[in-house]
Amino acid sequence: MSATDELLYEADAAGIARITLNRPQARNALTFAMYQGLIDRCAAIEADALVKVLVIAGAGDKAFAAGTDIAQFRDFSSAQDAIEYERFMDRVMNALERLRVPVIAAVAGACTGGGAAIAAACDLRIATEDAKFGFPIARTLGNCLSLVNLKRLSDLIGPARVKDMIFTARLVGAREALAIGLVGEVVPDAVALTTRATELAALVAGHAPLTLRATKEGLRRLQAMDETEGERPGDDLIRLCYTSADFREGMEAFLGKRAPHWTGQ
């Protein structure tokens, strides 16, 4: 399956564009090519004056996206690989946050890791009753989030809840996500989600585009962190996690379908 097949795109006459993460056999886990495809597609939308709103969803009803495909990490051999990966992830999220049009995440099923980061970078989030959100990295890989991703989550739900989600490695259900402000609306199932996402997109697409654009960009500027290409605060934490024996153990344990043995090294 090509990267194009794994990232489907369509746009209708009303200006509603849709991106579908299309790896249902892998719970829509994202490859690096899919992440790059999101960046490229956002650039194309930016240049297309006919697009007024973007909806992102996962194929099927089991997952929005179950994070990054873990096999992508097997080639990591240095601290720089980890830094470059997190920079790459920041570019993906920035593409969504900087896009001139509103972005709606339509979440059904699992929304974890990189998938949850994508949803958090969208402007509006709606979810099915069975949706679950989280970053179970303390239980699986033993890696960490960049400061930019941590700040984005903290801005949404507060630092105490971010700690709770990551320290316990638990997944937050749809109703709790609604209560803490992680999503704005919950619908019964995937069919209702598709219908509601289209209704919401049509509503937003009918409003003043410059008002939406200015509001989105203004809030982004208020929340923006340093995005220089050199050393950033938090790079030492990325190196600490991604170059550890624990990270290698977590990756191999995940792929081998066994429990990891953590050593703190």
C-alpha cells in the first residue's frame, strides 16, 4: 500500500476537505510517510482558496490513530535520530495549527500517542462513546513527549491531568474527555460521528473566514513556544529517553507482544 493509499483526501463543492488515516489493519498507526503526507496536504490546502474547513478521521470504527507505527523506530541509532523525530512531529502539529482553515478531529475508537497529538493540534474535537485518548508511553515505549506537545496538552486540560494520563498510562474515555475539555462533543457511534462532523464542518464553513483565521492564529501566537532549529529546552529529556536501554527494551517488547522489563537505564 502506498503512502497515498494510507492517507486519503477529498474535498467537496461546499469547501469541506477530508483526510482519512487509512491503515485500519494497523489501527491507523502512522508511518513517517503518512506524517509527511499530512504536512504536504496542509500545504496544498493552504494554497487552495476553495477549502474552508478540514476534517481528519481514521478509517473504520476501531481507531482514529494508534500512534506512530513502532517499527519506524527500529532504525534509530543515535540521540540525533530522536531529536530529529521530535522536530518532525512538531512540524506535523505546526502544519495543522498554522493552517488558515479550522481543523476538526472526528475521533472513533483508540486515539493514542501520535494520534492523540494530532487530535490535540486540531481546533475542534468530537468523539464517539467508545473513543479512548491517551499517551501510554510509560507502559509501552519509555519515551517522552516534546515540551511543545506537553504544553499543547497542558493548555487543553491542565498540567495535573497531563501528569495523571502519562504517569498512570491510562486511557481517558469519551465522557471523561468531554468533562475535562479534551473533546467538545460526544456522539453514539461512527455513523453518527460522520454525520455530525459533516454538520459541524458545514456550519464552520459558512462563517466569516477571516474571523476564523484571525482567531486561530491569534490563539496560536499566545501559546507558541520557541521553534528555533538549534538546541531547545527539553532536548536533553528527549535524548535521555530515546537513547536509553529502556526505550530499546520497550520497543522490542511492544513488537514482541510481551511486557517490558524496565531498568531506568
